[in-house]
Amino acid sequence: MIQRLHIQGMAIIEELEIDFSSGFNVITGETGAGKSILIRALSFLLGHKVGPDMIRKGFEQATVTGEFYLRNDHEALNYLETVGIPCEKNPDGSLVIVRRQVNSKGRASAWANDTPITSSTVKELGLNLVDIFGQHDNQKLMRPEFHLSYLDKFLENKGLVPSYRERYRKCIAKVRQIEETLSNFMSGRKDLDYHLFRLQELEAFAPGVDDFKEVKELTETSRASVALKEGLGQVLSNFENDGQSLNSVLWDSVKKLGRLNDKLSISELVALRGRAESLASEVDTFSYDVSRLLTSLEVDESKIEEAHKRVFGYQELFRKHGAREVEELVGIQDKLKRDCLSQEDLALNLQKELESLVKEAEELSQSAKTLSNQRLKAANRIKKAVESELSELAMPGVLFDVLWEETEGKDWDLDFSGLDNKRLVQLSTELCGYLKNLGPDGFEQVEFMLAANPGEPLLPLLKVASGGELSRIMLALKKALVADADTCVLVFDEIDTGISGRVADVVGKKMNDLSKAFQVLCISHLPQVAVYADSHFLVKKESKAKRTESTIVKLSREDSTAEIARLLSGSEVSKAGLANARALMDKAKKRSGKRGSELGL
């Protein structure tokens, strides 16, 4: 569960801290009070982008922090362990603190348990922590192009879609290569001389990723080596004074002091001679060590000069070929090699590429067929799940189905021996066109169909579903989907739009049922939903120091009753309204099967 959400400096929120409860948390408030900002802040925490325009005036950055308490076998903890984020596990669970900031330049930073993490890591972590279902999901239901993605969520093997898409990506890469070869084959080699000149220049220089890295490092480190050698030489020169070394001066002083002591026998002379001898010995050692270090610094000036020439050569080639990186330059060289092939070589090359692509296409086709079979099973599951849920959501006798439009697969059992150039080009063009039309989603496109009342024909959702029906279909989909979810928090952002009365009561009961397995956060404007809350929060907008600020408070049972009465009857709360609110709340408690002592109200 998410225990605490802290928001600072975002939109109309100066600083806000919310302590959520387990179970069903409902958030209500007037339109424009800031409910949507809470969802925006939570989405940002979990990896979604926000711009600098979301930073509150007077703040240098916006910060959102979430404290999650997870069971020790939760997938999020396993993921954090794989990326090296420390988590202290207690017998009854583990605390994970996720923090994210965006600054005035739009740059976002993230931390998990005070360890910096990348944006991709926080997104992956977010997938294991929270599912957010918003009003835009209802809008997606009206667009058939999104229906296949909903269907794929019901696949038993979740790896089928990414596996197919990776195969498709590889095929399309080969398609582009073949199309380039075809283009060269059909062009009549108009630019052959120019391509040959550019290729010869590159081959003579022989650019390479490792070579570029080596010469760049050598030119950069050589500057430091030369500077060090010059500096040590200056240190040694400091020991020379008018042609006489400091060592000699000191040892000469030792001798003179010795002779003076022999003549005068003064104790101070003995001490001075000892100090001079110690200094001379230390200077000898120091001078030797500096000289030894200087000698060890081998700087091959010819090699450094050659490295500088290579770097300059790379820069010239970058400029000529419009490249920014050495990898791009190597790619240009490979392309020029293909461009400069002879017609005979091109035909042979095209045949080899086509043979390879046919093999890839056969594997892709098999992968698509497997995906299609599993999608047919998923379509049956989604139909049963949605119809079952909708019948409980005051839509008895409803029919829900998946319209299936399948692209016919092709078998490419071809013999490439003895093909003339014309047939080779024809096959290449045909296969490339087929694969590009196949698309990254497989053989089929689907569309959800609905017959809201018995006896009516199945029609596309776009033509027959009302706003309230869409909300119920979305809730049915989500309730079926989260049955085996790894997330610990479900967030519903006003997906109850367009429903009211008895249906709203059923929706509230459904969300309360979900809260027995997951923590549920729900932003709602319906009193019939709010009465099922284990904890009720109110968002309100206030003016402080001539500035608008959004705040949130957790309501007591008495305050919650007043808020539900306001939702029922408007801004004026009457005794009758309060009585009605209490009656609804008591009824909801009985239906939810929770005792009053279990509720946060």
C-alpha cells in the first residue's frame, strides 16, 4: 500500500501530505479544487513526464515523495534487488520510499530509498506499484485502434506480444535493406563514380570505433603527460643556480662547517653541520626521485602527432559526410560498399538478402499465428468476464463480443535457383510490401461490440455505448484484469462519470470489493461511491496571502457525513440531507461486510 504521499511546489499545491489507509480511500471535492493535480503528481512520481509549467511560482522545483509498504515477496522488491537498490526487509513487510523532482528546466530526477535511479527504472518500478485508471481510458474505449491492446492484457502468456514485435522489428530492418538494394539495382548506377570516390576515401582512412576511441584518448592523455614532463623538468632546473647545483652547495657547506669546527670546536657548529648534511642528503634523494620519475615518462611524440592527425582526419570526414558519431561514419562506409556493387553482385546480394528475409518472414508468420490463437482464447475470456461484471453493474442481458478482422497469412515456400533478375525484383517487392502491411500487431485487428439490451444487434461501442455504459465497461475490464495483478495500489480517477443512482451504488460496492485485495484510491463526485469508503478525504481550494492553494484533509465520520450530504443535495446541507447521508453510509457498511471498527471513518 501507499502509506504517505508528499507533494511540494506543484501547481496550486504549496505543500501537501496525505496519510492513506489500507482498503478503500475516496477523495472528493469541488471541481477545480485540485483533485486532478493529485493524480498528476502520483503519475509523475511513477515515471510520467511533467513540464516546468507545473512548478508553483516561487519554487525552484516540484517534488513528489511516496512511501510504499510492501509484503516481502512483492515483485517491486524483487525488481529493486535486481537493480541494486537496498531495501531493509522486516518480518511483516518492507518500506520503499520513491522521490521524484522536476526543475525549472524540465529535467527530472528520481530516487528509490535515497539511491538515484534512472527514468526507465522509476517507470518499471511504477508498473509494479500502482495502476492508474483515468477518464482518458474511457475515451480510448471509443477508439477501435486501442481495443487490441486491451485484448492483449488478457493473454495468458504476456511474452507473446513483445516476442512478435521484436521479430517484426528485425524483419522490417531487413526490408529497408532490401529496398535500398532494389533502389540501387533499378537506378542504373547513375552515381557509381561519385560513390566509388567517397568509398575509396573512407577505405583509405579505415575508420573504426575502437580506433577512434584509442586516438581520442591518446590525444587527451598526451596533453597531461607533456605538461607533467615539462613541470618535472622545471622542478629539476630549480636545483641549478648559476651552473652549480643545490646539492653541491649543500655538501660544500657541510665540508666548510666541518673544517671550521675542527679549528674552533664550537658545539653550535656541530649542530649546523648536522643540519646541512641532513638537508644535502634529503635534497639528493628528492632530486633523484624527481629525475627517476621524469625518466620513466615515455612520451612518443611521433605517436602523439599521428594520433592528432587521425583525430583531425575523423573531423574532416564527419564534416564531409554529415556524420556526428564514428558509428554513423562506419555505417555510411557500409552503405557505400553496397551502393558500389556491380549489377551482377547486386543481383547475387539481393538473392541472399531475400532468402534471409523469407526465413525471417516464415518465423514471423508462425509467431503471428501463435499470437492469433492465444488472442482468440483471450477474446473468449474477455467476453465472459465483461458480461459477468456488467450483469452485476445493472446491465442484465448485455452482450459483449470481439469483432475479428484477420489478415491472411502467406506461405513462402520458394526455390531461388534459376531466378532471373525481373522475377527476383518482383518477389522482393511483393514480400517487402506484405511485411510492411502486416504491421507490428500481428495478423488481426479487433473491435469491441456491444448489445446493451436483449434483442438488439451487436454494434461497435462507438455507435451504441453511452458515457455511463463506457464507465461500467471500463470498470468491468479493470476488475477482470487486476485479478492476478502484481500492483498493490489501484487508482480510479473519476471513471464513474456518466452514472448515478443504483448503478453508482453498485460501482461503489465493486470498488469496495476490490479494496479487500488491493488498496484502492478513488477520486469521485458520487455520494453513492463515497459512502463505501474506509477513509474519506476532502480536497479544497483556499486563498492564502492573495494566492490560491489546494489542501486535503482526512474527514472524521461526522465530517464525512456532512460532505456526503453536500454531494447529495448541493452546498446547503439540511437535516434531511444529513439523515439521508447516514442512511446511505449505514447501508454501505452492511453491504461491504465491514464492521464499523474496521473503518477509518
